[in-house]
Amino acid sequence: MFRIDAAEILLVRLPLKFRFETSFGVQTEKLVPLLVLHGDGVQGLSEGTMEAAPMYREETIVGALNLLREVFLPRVLGRSFANPEALEAALGSFRGNRMARAMVEMAAWDLWARSLGVPLGTLLGGHRTEVEVGVSLGIQPDEAATVDVVRRHVEQGYRRIKLKIKPGWDVQPVRATREAFPDIRLTVDANSAYTLADSGRLAALDAYDLTYIEQPLAWDDLVDHAELQRRLRTPLCLDESVASAQDARKGLALGAGRVINIKVARVGGHAEARRVHDVAQSFGAPVWCGGMLESGVGRAHNIHLSTLPDFKLPGDTSSASRYWETDVVNEALEAEDGLMPVPEGPGIGVTLNRDFTARVSELHEEYTV
Ligand code: OSB
Ligand code: MG
């Protein structure tokens, strides 16, 4: 049982340390919406992973913050819940907007775990004390720059290298990387940039021993992914296409992919992420934890989720210092030799750096009952 007495919404703009180019475009900073729930003498933290514009999925920061203010927070403020699933159910009649709902659900998990004095991963049923991680590398200007950036991250010990690709820039970086590093675990992510008409080009990637090709086709098209999977030897991994455990079941049953990237916020929170995990496990499909360039708050959530047993492939939760000069949390989240330690202590195990957020927040709102 936990009670929610008050909430804060913060919005922080963080400059990215690297230029992140994907098939969506170029990103040089990150707008981070944060939610703090107060209750039972503790705070629960979460981060929104929707972006300013609806490029990755349909949700946006402005939309999410308005929904929090006007619809979701009024449903939970001043109420007690038996557990986070009960809170999830209180928002369960709403459709879509899973990233916005996840902000409330994930903060509630952190709050509950802190009130119980238990690490979130333990509460979710995970056992690991460290999780295997890789990196997601943006599109580079040419092959030499690609091999260079891959080398730097291989030398840091990352357990998997993921290259962003787009039509016209796919086989080239993959071939160059595979020639330079014959033995690394290598994947690509197209962020929905291809259609079935490109299946010949994508089949050419079969030659490079990729662990999977992530989300080559449209975000809402499982049928075409299934057709593409029949034409390829390389497993497909679904990211954008999976917003729920039901989506995961349909995707795996159709053969639209053989691997699932779980992003906890994309599917509506930890409870649903665990259901996606369980569905994938029942199909014998490995999962891994994706990332959305999270600040320390979302990053800590990702690490805790990754302690569950079917997270058999390295995730995208690389060191926070890769992304930010200064993070919004006080604790360092640094991988060593491709292993990210699970933050210790109750809940997600990190605390907001209030001096920093007070200085850089573009928005700070407080809500009480
Ligand atoms: O498709 O996995 C993706 C970042 C923003 C939006 C979508 C994606 C990503 C990443 C970055 O790949 C992963 C990370 O380093 O957090
Ligand atoms: Mg992806």
C-alpha cells in the first residue's frame, strides 16, 4: 500500500555531448520531463521519454504534460493504492498515451520500492547486480568515422555495437565495421525508414552476421515485418511496433520478429514491460532494454528492469557520462567493461540533483490534493 500526496513536474533541457543522427534526423540536445511523486515520506521519480515532436511514436512532451496535469494526476493524487498495478489499473481505461501514463506508473514503482526499502529490480523479480550493455551509435559522415567511433566504444568494453542506418547508408557502415571488427556483436537500427520494396537491400545485410536488424519497417506494421522476416536470415527486432504485451504476442506469433527491444515507457510502465518480457520468454525470444537518451532517472529505471532473466542481450543503457556533462541525478551511472552496476539502495537508487534542476529547469510545477 502506498499513498500519493503531491506531485512535481519538471522540464529540463540537457545538451548532448555527441551529435546523434538517425533516420529521423539530427539531435544535439534532450528535453527531459521529470515527474516526482510524494507519499509515505518518500519520493518516486520518473522520466518521460516522449519527444518534443511525434517522430518516434505519436506522443509528445506538450501532450503528455497536459495529460498529466488535466487527466492522470487528478486520478491518483490523494489516493492510496495496494501496489503499482492497482495504480496502472486506475489509468487503464485510457487509450494510448503509454509514455505519459508510464511517467505516473514508473514514479509509483520507485515510490513504493523506496517506501518498502527494496531496490526496484528486486521488487520486479530481477536478480542481477549488474547488467550487460552496448551502445547505440548515430550515423557518421563516412565509413572511416564509423570505424573510428566503433573502435572507441569497443575499447571501452561495450558488449554490443548498434549502428543507426537509413536508406542510402546501410551496407556501407556495416561492411566497414564488420571488416574492421570480425568478432563483435553488431546490430543495426533503421527506425522505420524502409519499406518492403527495400527487402533486397536489407537482405544484403545477411552477409554481415548481425545479431538482429531493429525496426526496419513502419512503426505500426507487423504484417510487412513478418513478410520481410521470411525473406531474411537475420532476425528482426521490434522496437517502435511494440506498445504492449499484446503487440509483442501478435508480433512474435506472426513471425514479425524474433527479438524484442523493451522500452519501459513505450509500453506504459514496468508492469507492462514485465508482461512483454514474460510473453517473449514464452516464445523463446530474447529481449533487451532499449534507451531514449535518458537522463539518470530513466537510465536507473532501465537498469533495474534489465535485471529480469529474459534480458539476454546487451541493452542500450550505456554510461551516463557519454551523454551529459552534468546529469540530473547525483549518482554516477557508469558501465565498466560493458557491465552496468545496478544502483544500490531502495527504489531506483538515484536521487535528483536539486541544485542542478533548480538552475536548469524550464518548468517546475507542484500539485497537491
Ligand atoms: O530507436 O532505439 C531507438 C534514441 C531515441 C529514439 C529512438 C532510439 C534511440 C536510441 C538511443 O537508439 C539509445 C540510447 O542510447 O539511449
Ligand atoms: Mg530502436
